[in-house]
Amino acid sequence: MAINLSKGQKVDLTKTNPGLSKILVGLGWDTNKYDGGGQFDLDVSVFLLAASGKVEGEKNFVFYNNTSNENGSVVHTGDNRTGEGDGDDEQIKVELAAVPADVEKIAFAITIYDAETRNQNFGQVSNAYIRILNEASSEELIKFDLGEDFSIETGVVVGELYRHSGEWKFSAVGSGYKDGLGGLARDFGLN
């Protein structure tokens, strides 16, 4: 049975699931009935962070235009431009043992594409979540529902996988950004 997390909560991933090597990170969301009439496109971005808390080059920034890191241990399975339908809207595959040794943390973010031009923000998004599944069995291990805490933000760091004493853990972050992907990229060391 999946562990449902609250904002700020941390949980063991590999220690409590011995033998876990490949995970699927699913992110999903709905947009509220009124969204100004324009297309509403949310995107998942993944930042592979070194001990400095920064991305060491664009190879460690995975998103719809760069669907894999350098060694293929983190793979974005494709861009969903509408978010329609049930289930995950976008997914990331992570091969835990193959993640490069210099990557200490993997941050998962959802941003609204072209939010400023389209006058869109997370106040118009509902039912956003991140979940982690065992890729081999499709068993859901962890789920974090973001809640409705956001209004003017256009980007959110939803959660982070991080190494601790040779094991992988997950932290439910839920931290909003007013300047979307640009702000996230700057904070994580990209231009």
C-alpha cells in the first residue's frame, strides 16, 4: 500500500523496498473549468543536482526538449500538452543504481508553459500530485497530493529524490515559484 505524504515529509524509498532498482515517477494534474480560454500546458522538468544544489550543465536538466540525462538513467517519457484524462499526465523513469555518483538529489518540478503570456497560474490547477511506482511491479509506493495552496505561482518543485547513507529517500517539497521554469532554472544554476 502506498504511503501518502504531507508537505515537508520525508520517507525511505530503497531501505523499505529492498531490491528496488527502477522506479516510475508519475505526475498528474487537472485544470479548473475556467482557464481564460487558452490552451493550458503543464510540463514536468527534472533537475539532477550535485552536492552544491546546482545542476552541472544542461545534460542534468531533463524536460520535454531533452528527454534523457547523459547516461540514460533518468528518462522523460514524453510531453502531454493537454493534461486530459485520468492517471499520470507525464512520467519519468529512473534507474536508481545508474544515476551518476555526482548527483545527490533529483528535483521534480511542474511548470506552466508560457504562463505569463496566457495569464495562467497554479491557482487554476487542481488535483496535482506526484507518485512513485516500482517499475517492475507497477506497485505504487509513495504519493504526495499537492493540495490547493498555490495562487499566483507558475512553477512548483513537487518533490525530491535524494541520497542518504547509500540509500534513496523521497521528500515531499511543494515549493512554489512565481517566475516558473525561468526561476527554477536560475535557482538550480542554469542560464
